Amino acid sequence: MRAFGIISSSGNHIYVEGMQDYRSIGAFSFLGRYRAIDFPMSNMSNSGIEHVEILMSNNPRSLVEHLGSGRHYNINSKRGKVQLLFTEGGAATSFYNTNMTGFAQNIESIQKAPADYVVLAPGYMIYTQDYDKLLDQHIESGADITLLYHSVETAHEDFLNCDVLALNRQSGVDAITRNRGAEASAKIFMDTYVMKKDLFLSLIAKARNISSMYTLAQIVNKCCKDMDVRGVEHTGYFASLTDFKSVYKANMSLIDYNNAKLLFDEKWPIYTRTSDSCPTQYFEEAEVKCSVVANGCLIQGSLENTVVGRGCTIGKDCVIKNCVISSDVVIADGTHLENLIVDKHASVLHTKEIVADPENPGYVKRGDII
């Protein structure tokens, strides 16, 4: 095993209003049956990386339960393992709770990792990538650090909580800066790094000596002039779950089959914890158009352009449009919902109509009865 993996389940520059109050972003339900963490974990597993460390953030319970031993990610516990890295909170402000703080608090686990290289990936971005090929590119280039990026033409509207890379003609990284929406065209940094483990350990020490608030991106940015930092372009589907609207848009975008084909490939499976439940039952009066529906549901009403998670009940004469419905949600007969995210275990029983602005999707909190 040439490389081990580290996945950060969230970031201190990211906040998804409402949903993140209950769990880290890595534990977010995605497209009905997955969690956000499933995508980087599957990338690691499919790339032959069998030692994966997960840097946990606030409210870790849901993510810990979902990860379990890692067996459902096809990681053989005899050759590798999934190791959870917990951080000690207690800081007066979240600005101190950076990924570098978490790495420093778990430095012994990182030092003991059985590989010469490390691949660091975010738990809040949705994409597929062969990290083994990326590692080959990194070694062949002779670079100190390799960064993965995705070129977009909507940076003035989307990816506003992400970083962007400034590249020179040789694909060297001149700077890592925050996307302020000034330009439509940008190279969005995917918070994915490849480097030697010893270099990573030295960056942790260097960052802590400069500032207790430094992130990994900030210390790498500071080192761009002294080190060979290269950018490698990612192709295919890419989404960043860095605010509420981006979570909604990412789910909705994958209803489009052409987008889904860019993400899902039978040769590159996305693993998740399975649920042994019966197939979804569609009653005679049900009408479903352009929607993604997970297993274990009872559908009597009308669905259009909607994602429905596991174990949901959609009552008779319901009209649900442009919504993301998480698992175990109950929607009573005759309810009209549009442009919403309805979180887990919520019940819409007494309010018969909730229609939000398409440009500002609404949110029904986890476990609420309305």
C-alpha cells in the first residue's frame, strides 16, 4: 500500500444552515440512499487505499453509526482499517477548529499510518476520482504537492464558499484564494491533496508555529513560492456541499440522467450502508415523473422532479414538486410541497401547502411535525 487516506468530514469555512445542526456534512443524506461520505470512501476503496482515517467534526454520532467498521466500503479489516480521528472542541470560536488543529491533535495516528504518501480528500464534495492514477501523476511529475481542481463557468453564482487555484502555464499553483464570485470562470480547488506523509507532518508543525487558526489550504498557499505545487484537472461530475442551496442543487442536478451518468459507473461502485427493506410500493393513484425514489416507501400521491429517501410515506392526492425528501418522512393526504428540503423523521400532517421560492429553497427541520 503506497498511500493512506484522510477524509475531513467538514470544514470550519463551511456551514449548511439547519441541516448541520444535527450532523456533520459527511453524514448528510444524498440522492435518497447515500451519505456524502460514501463518495470519498468509495474513491479510496476503489483506488486500493485500505487505511483511511476520518477527521470527525461536531455532532459525529450519525457519521460514526454510518461508517461502522467500514466493511460495507469493501475495506478488508485484515489488510487495512477505517480509523476515526476525534478532535477536542472547547474552543471559544469555530475559527480555531480548523483541519490543522484536528490533525495536530491526532498526530500520533498519522505518524503510524503504514504508507509513504497521503491522499487527503473532503467529505463534503461529491465526485469520483481514481486516487491511484492521481498518485502516479504526482510521483511522475516530481512535485512536492498535487492539488485536484475542477474548472467551472458559474463561479460567480456557485461554489462561493470554496477556494480557487491560480495556475501558471506549467500547471504550477501560484496561489490558493477564496472564491468571492468576481469571475464566472474559475478553477475550483476540490480540497484534495497528494503528498508524502513526512511533508504533511512538517506542514502540520509549520502551520501550528505560524497561526493556531491556519488551515491546510492556507499553509500550502504560503508554501507555493518555495515548493513545487501542481494542479491536476478533474473531469466528470462535481458538486460541493458547502451551503444550504448547494446541497439542494446537487441533489436536484442528479435527477438529470445525463448528469447521473457522469457520476455513476458500474466499474466504479459507490458503496453505502444498505437497508434491508422491501421495494417501494406505488399505489394505483400514484403518479411519478422525473424523480429518484429509494426503497421502502409508500407512494400514493404525485411526485415530479423530486428525490425521496428510504422509508417515506407520500399520502393520497399529494403534490410534491422540486423537493428533496430525506428518509422516514411522512406527508399526509392532500399536501402540496414545492422547492423544499424535508429532513429526516419529519412529518407534514396539518399544514396542507408549503411553497418556497425556487431561488431560496425552504427547509423543514429534522423530526418536526407541522
